[in-house]
Amino acid sequence: MKKTLIIFSVMIGGLVAIISALPLAWIGPRIVPSHIAQDSQFSGTIWQGHANIPFGKSRAPVTFKTMPLKLITGQNFLDFTVQNSGFNLKGLGGFGRAQNIEIDASIPQLPLRDPRIRGLKGRINAQISSAKFGARCKAISGQATTDFLQANEATWFWRGPALSGPIRCEDGHIIVDMTGQDASQSFAAELRLQSDGVYTAQMQVDTSDARAAIVLGFYGFEARGTQFVLSETGRWY
């Protein structure tokens, strides 16, 4: 029995060593969502490697560190960190899944295509407890917050409420539901993000603040009394 345990331990140790030495380029495209992996560059080994992934018109460096025993036992085995100017992301990942993802992003540094956002301030924070994906989103559970409507008061001469809400998956798309309110107004939005870069947005603002009409009108909202609504489709990357 003791001899069998020694042999088993040696086999496990050898398997861990072999897996750790495999090139990250072999396994990286199977871990990163396919629409990102196809334009990414991988280097190093599974044990510790690096990647450059698309980030708008630039690229973002990613550091990977593998926990081999978790790989062998089928758990999320990849500790990853993305650090770019004004953008930080970290979490644990595996084959087609991830967990404990934390995102902290400065809105001016995000590769957003909408020219209406350029020059504006604010941050987006997200906590994703779990996610499953392939070519499209399969399941995701998380929470997002942003101070975007508050951070630009000096530019707009109007201040909106802080926004927060759940992140979920529906029909292969990532859905972010954001709501917020203060003493004189409320905001509700559903943002649907598709893997091909297309987004759809449904937003509604109820406000008695006359200054809001000017700001919301510039962003395409339609006035309906004290209510302003927006429905649009575009590209988010």
C-alpha cells in the first residue's frame, strides 16, 4: 500500500511538471473567450505566462499564473491579471468559465466608440462571482456600479444619481441592468452587450430638474413630459 502511494505521488508530481511546462499558446485560446483569443498573442508557459489582448485600438497586457493541482482536479486553475492605463481586472479562470472577477475602470480610458463619451469622467466597478462562456455568454452573475452621472456635474451643470445593478446572461448576451435615484429623479437602463461588439440600450429617466432636459436631449433622449427615454443600437468595441 505504501509503495502504491509513493508511485501515485510520483505520477501526480510528474503530471503536474509536464502540464506546467506546456506553452501558454496551446491552452490560452481555449480559456479566453473566442472573439478575444483570435486577436491575442500568448507567450510563456501555462505555469506563468503573458498575453497581449485587444483593447480598443491598443492592446492590454495580461499576466497568467497556473495552479496545477486545481487544473488536475477540474477547478478554476488560472489566476489572471489585466493592467492597462486606467483599467484593472483580476480573477480566476478555467476552461470556459471564471470566478471572483473584479473590474475597476476609468471611463475615459475605456476603448468606447461613442464620441459623446469622449472627455467625460467617471469610473465603472464590477464584481462577477461566476461566469460561463464559449463563443457566447452561457451564464454570469455579478454586480456593477458607476458614478458617471455624478462625476460630470461640472461639465453638464446637472447631476444624476449613482447607478448600480446586476449583471446577467440572456440568449447568449451579457445584460447589465442599472438603476439609481435621488430626491428629484430616477434612472433605469438595460444594456445588452453581444459578443460580436453590438450593443442595444433601453434607458428611462424621470426628473423634475430642468437642466436635465438639455443634457439628455444632447444624448438622444426623447422628452415625454418629465420622462426622457432612449432606445439605441451601436457598437461597444
